Amino acid sequence: MIDEIFLSQLKQSVDLFLPETILVATFIIALIFDLIYKNSRYLIAVISIIGLVFSGIFLVNQSTSSAAIFSGMLSFDPFGNFFKILILLTTIIIVLMSVFSKELYEGGRKTGEYYILIVGMTFGMFLLAVANNLIIVYLAIETMSISSYILAGYTKEIKRASEASLKYVIFGAVSSGMMIYGISLIYGLTGSLTFDAINSAMISSDISGLTLLIAGLMIIAGIGYKISAVPFHFWTPDVYEGAPITITAYLSVASKAAGFAVLIRFLKVSFFDSTNYANDEIWTLIGTIDWQIVIAILSVLTMTLGNLVALWQTNMKRLLAYSSIAHAGYILMGVVVMTDIGVTSVLIYFFVYMIMNLGAFLVVMIIANKTGNEDIQKYNGIGHKAPFVSACMVIFLISLTGLPPTAGFIGKWAVFTAVLKSEYIWLAVVGVLNSVVSLYYYVKIFRNMYIRNFEDDSEIYEFSPGTYILLIILAVPTLIFGIYFTPLLDWAESSVKIFLGV
Amino acid sequence: MSLIDIAFYFFAILIIASAYIVVTSKNIMYSAFALLFTFFGVAGIYVLLNADFLAITQIVIYIGGILVLIIFGVMLTNRITGVDIKTGTMSKFQIWMTAILCVIAAIGLILIFTQTNWNTALSPTKASTIEDIGTLLLTDYLIGFEIASVLLLIAIIGAALIARRKTN
Amino acid sequence: MTINLEHYLILSVILFCFGIYGIITRKNAVMVLMGLELVLNSANINFVAFSRFGGLNIEGHVAAIFVIILAAAEAAVALAIILNIYQNYKHINVDEISNLKE
């Protein structure tokens, strides 16, 4: 029943929930302004940016302590905070990118709802990063998904966009249907839906292993769909190619980040012995199912298939789609380790991946603004037509391959060291082989840009100053974090604490 | 056999038979109407399981909302209602393989589930669950309640945005 | 023989497999959506049955309510997207829409 204790806890929860509340307020204010000023071009984008920045200020200022809020439904901890900041940065960059997107504003299209839905999607992902209850996970995944289904088909009269959106919604609905079935089985096994209660039920009673495996696989299928892990990746190339470039970039970074956050939290809080947590290095699995092997298999499949299929791609969006599948595989390697070092490496890799992947998509977008499509043939001679943009693209490509002195190297280095410290040496070998394969298709882009040069040399592409500023914002950190990475390491190491309940 | 047993078997057969029609009928309108009986049967199962509020919700939202939506979808995407739409492009062999795999999966799952020791406890008998559901929704699940409201707002905006006709 | 948890679970498994069968074999997007509703209903039967036999734990009922809410939202958005596809292509069979192929 409602009493004083509940009310005081609720008040504390609402205080800690401020960044999310600001997002919802932004969502509603933007909606009202969109109704009043129907024809403004950038007003809603400006309102969204203001709201996101405010939310970010409160997010950064929040204390680093851990707490269970809203009756244990959400876990407020540094781990969730890291992912929230990452998602927020991505969102701000995406909104800025969208302002320069030609595809989006073509034919005087209204874009108010576009920015509104991006804010709504951010709200869903924030919740996913802190969700500590399977029903909240399901609700947050759906909040994120429903916004992204619509955003993928935002340019609705373009056939390939509407097609992308149909594929995304049908397969997405099916995968979340599987997930809720798995959740119902977990509920039947443990009698509870909160991660820490599942954990204590698993310690205290004898759980049937096979049923738990089926339920866990169904839930991982739902999350795996969002992080496009093989074999749940089949939608990725089509949706990434059909959706507007800004949304493709957003899906490839932010929704993956949210998916990884919930995957790590779910595995760690539910399936690892929390009573033995005094020693941070060792996580002990409870139950008979070895989840490490399950994730290791997913990881190998994901990176191998992503890299091999990427070799044949001729469309830049499709190529980057497969490349992002491969990167999800590398990040899953960090999850396999299942120690604090592993989680730290995941955080580092994700931050680096955010910068370099957004950068690559930004270049694809501004080239597509000029040439009208993303065919790799259009990149012939770009190195001479747009020297600065191409130079930035080279930085991003080197970083995506994982070569020094770029940030990508630091990410790869962190993940591989973590894997080598565990007993999964073979996994590290597969990862290195995959990185070598990936070199080929990244070099292919480079070759098209600089070495193949036909047609006319005379034409020089001009870009707006805003796009240059955005490029610099993304390219400079890619280089800086490759050389001076201590702050990133420190931040990741301090963010690794996952709140485990009381 | 008690009355409850008879009711269970009645609803179970209703659900299975109508679900079979939903997934096999060549006529999309027949499928939609069979879905009505499936939803109704599930509502009956909820009553047997002491979930009175859910049974009403099932009828109001599933039958009154989702099913009407689906039937509208069928009618709006076919200019003449009730006409056979080409529903299958898979070969007979593929469909049979899928059917066999589904049957194997069903048998496997049933075998596993009957061996599993589920979390069970003696249940108190309650006249109605409405009060408990209301309390839980506004205390522990308050945040879920709020997320659901934001989600529905997003869905309304999005559906209206995508489905409205081109203005220019 | 009285009706116990296993009976409800068997019913839910059968409904789930019908749903999966429909999702795989049907090509019409609206039909796939109907298969999906069967899957969601089977999950809900699980939730309510586990709740009933697990000491009338109301959490399962609340979970089922959220599933119903989300099914409605998802169906609305999916049908809006299907309508849009129909306006663009004049048909809604998933496999005939093939601009995006390897």
C-alpha cells in the first residue's frame, strides 16, 4: 500500500530520473511547437538540441553513486550513465547531421516529427541502459523500436525507405514476440521478473537447465536483433540501405549501444553469483548453462559473416552495414570475457566505434548530397574533388580497420587484451584474422577515392562550413584518442560498476 | 470431469481449431474471423485462470481494437473485400518442411516443459484481481505505466505520420 | 484428472508453434501480423498460468497487460507502414518487394 516510505523513495527516484524527464518534456514541447510553427525548417531541431544538451548537463552532473530507483525497476549506476552519455552524444551529432541532410529535406518535406521521434527514441534507449526488470526491458526496447521503425521509413514516398521500414517492423515485431515468450518462461522458472530477484531465485532453487537455455536464447534473440548479431542480423543490410543515412548511422551506433548495455546487465546481474562480488575480477556463473560459450559462438559468427559479406558490397551504406555487423562481433568478444576487464574493453570500444562510425557515415552523407547516391563507383576520384573530406574519410577508415595511431586501434587493443587474459585465446585469433579481412574492403574505398581517377578533374566539390565543423568534431577525436587515451581508459574503468541490488 | 475441465477443453479446442484456420486459410478474411475466435478462447482461458480483469482487457483491446485494426488493414489494402488474395509463394515442399519442423519443435518444447520444475506455490483464492493490479501498476510498475504512455504517444504520432496521404 | 499447469503450457506451446508457422509460411504482411498476435497470446497465456499456479502472483497479470498494450501499438504502426507500402507498390506481399536485394 502507498505509505510514507514509498513516497520518499519515489521522490528520490524522480530526482535521479531528471535527464529522462527532460527528454520527455522536450518531446512534448517540440510537439506543441511543431503544431504552431508548421513551416519552420530548423526550429524543432534547435529545440531538440537544447533539450538534449540540458539533459546532458544533468546527466554529467549526476553523482556517481549507485541506487535502485522506482522500486528496483531501474538501476542507477555509473555503467548505465556511461551508455546514456554515449547515446546522448550520438543523438546530438545525428541531429546536427540531419540538419545538413539533403535527402531529408528534399521536396520541402516537413521534418518536425523526425526530430521529435529522435528524442522519443533517445528516451527509450536511456531506459534500456538502466532497465533492471524484464518487462521494463521489453517496454524500453519497444519504445526504441517503434520510433526507429517510423524513422527508417521517414522518407515515405521513396520506395526503398518504405520497404526498409516494412522489413524492419515485421521482423522486429517477430523478434520481440520471441523475446516476450522467453521472458514468460523465465517468469515461470523463477517467479520473478527483476534481474536481482531472478539471480536469488537461481541461487536458492534448482532451475531446469534446458528450459533456462531456451528462455535465455529467446531473450538474447530479441536483444541480438537490436545489436544485429548473426543469425539475427538479416534485416540489417536492407534496412541500413533503405533508411535515410542519418537514421542508418543512428541505428548502427545508438541502438546497438542500448542493446549491449542491456545484454551485459542482464547476463551479469541474472546469471552471475552476486554474493561473491567482493573480488571484482572474478565473476562466477551460477546454473548449469555456460553463457560464455553461447556468446562466443555468436561473436565468431557475427564478425566472420559481417566481414566476409562486406567484401562483395558495392553500395557504401550496405558496406558500412556489414562492417557494423562485424564490429558488433568484436564488441561481443569483450562481452564473452565476462569480467570487469571485459566490460571496460566493451565501453572503450563502444566510445571509439561511435566516433569513427558516425564520421564514416557523415562522409557518406555529404558525398551523397553531391552525387545523389551511395554507389562505391561514385567515389572514384573523390580524393581530388574533395581533398579535405577524403582525408577525414581516410582517418575514419584507418580507425575502423584498427590500425595505429587512431582511436580504432585503442578499441581493438583493449578488446584483444581482455580476451587474451581469459581462456578464450582461439577467439582472439579469429578476431585478428577478421581484422585482416576487413582491411581489404576498407582499402577498396581508399583505392577508389585516390587511385582511380577518371572523368573530369576540374570539378571541385564545395561543402557548407557546418559540415566541415562537424567533420572536424569527429575526425580530431579519432586521432587524439589514438595517441592520448588515458582519460578514456579512466572513464571506462570508473564506469564499469554495475549496480547489483542490495 | 468437473465443469472447469469441460470448460478448459472447450476453450482449448476452440483456440487450436481457430488458430489452425488463421495460419492455413487461403482467404485473408476467413483468417481474420478465425482470429476473433482465438482471441475469444484465450479470454475464456483467462477466466479459468482467475484473471477476470485480463479477460475483459483481452476482449476490449484485442477484439475491439487490434482485430478491428487488422480487418481495416485487410480492407484498405484490397479494393474488394473478401476476394482471395495470393497468400503463399512458397513451394508445397517448403510449407510441409516448415510444418514438420514446427510439429517437432512443439513436441520437443512440450516434453521439455513437462519435465521442468516450475516455480509453483499454493494460491489463495481471490474474488477479483482488479484491486491488486491497480495497486501494483501505480506503485512498483509506476515507471512501466509512464513508459507505456510515452510509447503510445510515439505510436500515435508515428502511425498518423506514415499513414497520412501525401499533401504535396 | 484435474487441469493443472502443464495443460495450459501445452496449449500455449501449440499456439506459439502455430504462430511461428504462420509467420514463416505467410507472405502477406497482414497475415504475418496475425501470426505474431498468436505468439503474443501464447506468451500471455504463459504469464497468466504461471501467475495462477505460482501463488497468484499479480506481476504476471501486469506483464500480460503491458504485452497487450504493446501489441496494440505495434499493430497500429505496422499497419500504417503496410498502408504506406500499399500506396507505393499496390501490393503487400513481403517477398515481392525486392528493390533491396543483394
